[in-house]
Amino acid sequence: MAVAPEPGARAPLDLPVTRAEDGTSTSLGALLGGHPALLLPVDYTCANVCDPMISLSGDALAATGLQTRDRRLILIGLDPKDDAAIARDRLTAIWGDRPGRPEALVTDAPSIARLTTALGYRYAYDRDTDSFAHPAVALVLTGDGRLARVLSPLAMDRKVLRLALIEAGEGQVGSLSDRLTLLCYGYDATKGAYTPLIGRILTGLAAATVIGIAALILVLIRLRRRQEAG
């Protein structure tokens, strides 16, 4: 199971969902409210992987130092059999009375399929164990639902998460110094981290210099041959 999003992947903002907290119906777009968010697809009855995913993601978000509205955590259930009460009780058991309680959501099977397909999120249901094999990932969404980053909640670095949310906020999240930092850093998908761009810039300049010198040598050789032929 993996996440393989298409370029420009976007979560459907009109996706109907039910809030576990009070059982009210709303849409994913209404919950985003134009702000970036960390979206975790979870199985509310899975204690082995999903419980640590939720808890660690919450800790990492709190450690970013971002304001509450800019570090929201949204959970979406993968199992359509799980209702609002199951999601609410499970979240209470995991979260306790800590502040910054995530927004736990449930929805029906067609909506789950629509969301996961749109984001390239692949998972499978095991009928024998009544469980889901799914990737342990956190999806960073922009305020308009675009998939900005895919991070690992089980090894989430607060700095990486902060920069990912600031980048997803498109200038509306974080301080001026944060946005200046992004100008000097680029996201390295192979490392799952933001790394300084200077190394790549210097590598590019060095390659350009070599190509320029080689071209100059070639021009000089041709001029010399013409002179000798003349």
C-alpha cells in the first residue's frame, strides 16, 4: 500500500463528512476553511499503527509553535462501518484531555473511495481480520484542498512539519522569517526533509561553468583550425 498522487492532486472540498464530536454533517472544505491542514486517513479500531500516528502527529503539530488555526489536524475514517460515536470514543481514549483535539470525521464508502482516489491513497480491506492495510502517512493539504506534501507521522520532525504547513499556507501562515527560510530550502522527497538549496545551486553553477569552458575551448579550436587552413 502506498500514496501515489497524480500531479495537482486535490481533495474534493464538497466531500460530505460527519463530525465525530457532535454528529453534525458538513463538508471537508468547510472544515478546512481556507487554512492548511494535516489530514490522516485512519482506521479508528486500529490500535497498532493508527493510535501512534494520531498521537505523534498531535505532538509534532504542537511543537511547531504555529497558531492553532494554522496547525489543525483532521482525521478521516477508512472504515465506513465506524460511526461518529466509535470515532469520538476512540479519539478520547487516545487524546485524553490534551488541548488541540483533532477533528475526527466519518463518511460513507463512496465518499471514502472518492477522497482516497483523488489523493492517490491506496489501501486494502482484509475481510478475514476485518482490518485495513494502509500506508502510515500524513497528508499536508493547502486551504483549497491541494495535496502539498506526504509526510511520515511515525517519524515526523517538527521543523519539517512547520515548513510544510507554511509552504501549504502560501504566505498566510508563519512569520516573515519562516517564508524567507523557505526561499533557502527545498523539499527533498527522498529524505522526507527540507534541505538547503545552496548545494544544488552550487552544483548547477559548477556544471554550467564546465559546459561554458568546454564550449569556449571548442570555439578556440575551430578558430585555430580556420587560421591554419587559411
